[in-house]
Amino acid sequence: MAALRSLLPCVPGLLRPRHGCAALRTFAAGAKFEYIITEKKGKAHNVGLIQLNRPKALNALCKGLITELSQALQAFEEDRAVGAIVLTGGEKVFAAGADIKEMQALTFQECSFTQFLRQLDQLSQVKKPIIAAVNGYAFGGGCELALMCDIVYAGEKAQFAQPEILLGTIPGAGGTQRLTRAVGKSLAMEMVLTGDRISAQDAKQAGLVSKVFPVETLLEEAIRCAEKIASNSKLITAMAKEAVNAAFEMTLTEGNKLERKIFYSTFATEDQKEGMAAFVEKRKASFQDQ
Ligand code: HXC
């Protein structure tokens, strides 16, 4: 293991302790949260499902919800059985944004000193793939949360918007950055400067969403995709995710260099040996995440 770790300097934190903190692990599935519901899904119970569940406030992202989301993400990240995570809301709303009632009296000083809503960004640090299953409104911080996920599936009635401008503020969790990279400058500007909503179909056409499904089947489709991902090597999946994400942070030359390093690193794993042996022997690979 030490040898393998030394071969992977470009994949910081990839090789995590085998067993997560017990206290956190108890949060993973069926834990009693106030604002979210967590469960393990899939035939092999290898999909971590997080459902935002604050319906009276349209899943507005209050501090309590964000803290619970953070705890659930960390627990699934540490759970060796979980290979992918699905993040969803309700049928009417994914999330209507940051909690405006909690925010309205904040001062600039409080925002700065407390790094207000910084914790939300934790989602983008998770190494396991996260699929957003978006039904209904994904507005403001809700849209930004979806954009932090690796794959976005939408129900056909989903709507996406960055309406912060109408509140006298701007997006604060990637709405000007990830949205622009996802849909391009013109549409991002239009959304950020007008606050106008776009439909699931327009979001798909623009590249924010990869697939659109009927409202009722969205979640099962997202779980099916997560199961597919979770059946592959978790070790190699984390490497693949890191490589794709590098495309948003690096020049093409730097990104290709990193990709090559990670590609070479896969040859230090048992899962690469198993995957290629299985192909040659015409059988299904059995990955051990080693
Ligand atoms: C707090 C909210 C809320 C929000 C809705 N509610 N959105 N509370 N923060 N973001 C509450 C309402 O006050 C109301 O509570 C209840 O949820 C139902 O909302 P309604 O407006 O009555 O529902 P509806 O008429 O169906 O309209 C749905 C809606 C609208 C179009 C989504 O609620 C809306 O425009 N919400 C605000 C969307 C928004 O501007 N989001 C951006 C927030 S800023 P009561 O108690 O009155 O019944 C942001 C910045 C992110 O996200 C920065 C970094 C994270």
C-alpha cells in the first residue's frame, strides 16, 4: 500500500483509511436528520441517497440543512460499500436556494468573517461521484448545488435559475463560474443578469443536464446510473473523476499531463490487472478496489 501511495502523488487523498470514523458512519443510512433523509439504495446497497427534506421552505438551504448535508456526504465518502451518491429533493422542488430569511439581516462583515455558506462547497470536494436528480425548482444555491454534482439528471418539469440579482445580490456558490463553464457565456449572463428560469429541456440542450426523464422515473434512473458506476472499481472511478475535473482547472497541456500520470497510476492497481484479465478471459471483472 505504501508503494502504491508513493506512485500516486497526483491523486491527493485518494487512498483513504480503510474504515471511516464510527461516529460518522452511523449517519450514513437511515440516520435521524431534521432536514435531509439518507438511505442506501441499489441491489448491492452501494448507492448513498441523500434527499433534501425541508418541504415547508421548499428545501431552502438553511445552515442546519447544509451542516447535515455535509455530515451525510462525509459519512458516504467514508463508507467503503458506497460507490456513488445520488442527491435529490422532492417532486416540486430540488432546492429554492439559500435561506433568504436567514440571510436578509447579514452584514458584509459577518459574511466575510464566518465565510458564510462556504460549507456548501464541500460537495465539490467529495471523491465519489455524485449524481443530482433534479425535479422542480433548482434556484440560486439549489442550481449551484446541482452544478457541483458530477452528473445532472432532470425531471421534465425541472426549472433552473440564478435569481439572486432580483434579491440585490449575486450567486455565491459557483453560479457565475460553474454555470458559465457548463452553458457558455451568453446563456450564463442572461440567467445571472435577468434571473430568468430555463426548462429542463433547455438545460439539457445547453449542457447543464445530461438526461431528462419523466418526473416519476427520475430518481430510479439516477439510482440505476449510480449503481452502474458503483459496480466499477471505486479506486479507478475516483481517478477518472479527478481527471475529468482537472479539465475545469488546468490548461489543456497540464490537464493531458495529469491525465497521463493518473492513467499510468492505474497500472499500479490490482483492479487494472483484474479488469484486463477479465476481458481476455471473457468473464465479468470482479473489482476489489485495490
Ligand atoms: C427561504 C423560502 C425560499 C428561500 C421559498 N421559501 N424559497 N424561504 N429561502 N430561498 C419559503 C417561502 O417563504 C414560503 O414560506 C414557502 O417557502 C413556500 O414558498 P412560496 O414562495 O409561497 O412558493 P411558490 O409560490 O410555489 O413559489 C416558489 C418559488 C419562490 C418560485 C421557488 O418560493 C421563490 O422565488 N423562492 C426564492 C427563490 C430564490 O430567490 N432563490 C435564491 C436565493 S439566494 P412561508 O413561510 O411564507 O409559507 C441564493 C444565494 C446562494 O440562493 C448563495 C450561495 C449558496
